[in-house]
Amino acid sequence: MMPRSSLSLLRDMDGYLASALVDAGSGRLVAGDGSGIDLEVAAAGNTDVIRAKRRTADALRIDDTIEDILINLTHQYHLIRPLESNQRYFLYIVLDRARANLAMARHELRNFEKSISFN
């Protein structure tokens, strides 16, 4: 079953640049929106980030799940959020740091996740 959603709904988020829905099992880009970043490359690279963090948590015997991973760059925020409903997939969003409200972005991404269906 493939997830379905319209990433274009995220465009209203302050500082929005791009977003992706990614299959964390394969690193494949399921859906992408926005510009200024190669989302295929980002999907594969961020899959490695998710896998590394999960391996580390397992090695440390941390019995918990990743809510999100934030990468702060000088001019951008990169937010990676595994889906609560299906940890096989994650959302990835790129925000312009000067225009973004990080707390609101995390809140909006959490709410957006509810719009993703698996049919």
C-alpha cells in the first residue's frame, strides 16, 4: 500500500522551500514538492540519517521512537519526521531559516501527517 497525500498543502508554512514523503525502507522518493533541492538525493541521504539514528537507539537500548530529527544549517532548517501511523515512511521538509517559525512548523507537520492515507 502506497501512502497518498498532497505535499502542496505544506506550501503555506512560513519559510517553506521543499518537502518530500520518503520510503525509509528503500530510500525512494514517494512524493516531492518545491524547488532548490534535489529531492531524490535528499530522500536517499535522509534515509541514511534515519537508519543511523535507529541503529544508535537500538545499540543504546533506548525503547522509544523518533518523533523528529532537526538539522540546523546556517540558512535552512531540515526537518525529518517518521510517520506515527507507519514508521516505514517519513516526511522531510526544508525551510528558510530567516522566515520559518520552527515550533509552528513542527506543529503543522504533525497535523499534516493526519492527512496521509494508506489506500
